[in-house]
Amino acid sequence: MFFLHNEPKIITWVRCIILAVFGIILVSFGVVNLVRINRKPIDLSKTHMDWNQLTAGTHVEMDIDILIGAYMTTSRDGVETSRDYLMPHLVYDSHNDIYTIDRVIGVKVNSSSFNTADTIVNNTESWWLDRSDTVEYNTVTIHVDGYLQKMNGTQLGYYREAMEEAGFTPHDIAAMTVPYYISDNGSTGMIMLICGIVVLLSAGGLGLYAYKKQPV
């Protein structure tokens, strides 16, 4: 506290105000995040679901059983922490008794589920290429509980590259692209809220110190 004791009182007040504003921002984002994650979730795998109506912040909870492949990875200190996979929306064509891909969205998978996700990709490929109905794709699943976030330009670039590598044409990609990904990070809101409260309490303590402090 030596530097606070020797600085002008007005500077201490400025520090207090900056800290309070930062705390309010953290609390606000935390509350918004918690409100999003506590909304009634939707299951994107339902064949009747219209993915054209999706918006950022939509709460999603579902068991994912079909994935095309990964389009982006995230690493920290040289260690892979997450991968973003392509998840298709299947529509059943009752006239021809087949499934078709209507839209494709992203889903972020944590490192603990990499092996499961890769198994789902292999199962999906085997099922999609096998037209005899002898292969089932939904034997392995990953449960996710998160919300939709909008992809940025870099993410969309990786997404489109992966779609091309998967065999989709530019026309297919334009028609199927849903510029969102499922972010499985529902705990972020609580963390931000707690941090915000701690910062606000610190700002309150600093404000009390500034109030009692004698002018330098």
C-alpha cells in the first residue's frame, strides 16, 4: 500500500473508479452468460429443427452422434486443448427413404472427448458411404451443454476449407453454411460473475481508503 499512501488522493479515486467500472463489466457479462445458459435448451439434431432461425446465444443441449470432421484446433503451450468439428443437420426424405444433409454447423470439443469425436467421425463416414443400412452412425455420442457463438472470419475460412476437403462444392458450402458453433463453456458466466464481485469489493475497499486518506 506504500504507493497508494504516497500518491495524490485524486489518483487513488481514479484507480477506484476504473476498478469499479471493470467489476461492473465483468458482472454484466457474467449475468448475461448465465441467463443464456439457463434458457430452455434446444436439440439441434431434431430433423424438424429449422437451422435458418438460429441466433447467437441460443442455449443448446444435446447428444451429438454425427460429425464430418475437424476444421480447426486450439492449442496452449503446444498442447491441443480443443477442436472444432463440422456437425451436419440431417433431413429425412420419406419419399426416397434416405437422409440428406441440409445445413452444417460447428461444435467445439474439449481434449477429453477427442477420441470419442474421432470415433463418431469414423462411424459417420462408414454410415454415409454404406448405403445398405447395415451400419449405424448413432452408437457413440458426446453430450454438450452450451450456447451458439458466431464464427469470425478466420473460423469461417477454416470451416469452408474443411467443407471443400470433405467433397462439398462451393454451391453446397454456400447453401449449407451456418456461421455459428456450439461452445460448451457454460461455466464461464459464473466465473466472470464471481471475479466481477471480487473486483467490485476491491473497488469498494479502495474507495473507503481514498475517502479516509489525507490529501498529499
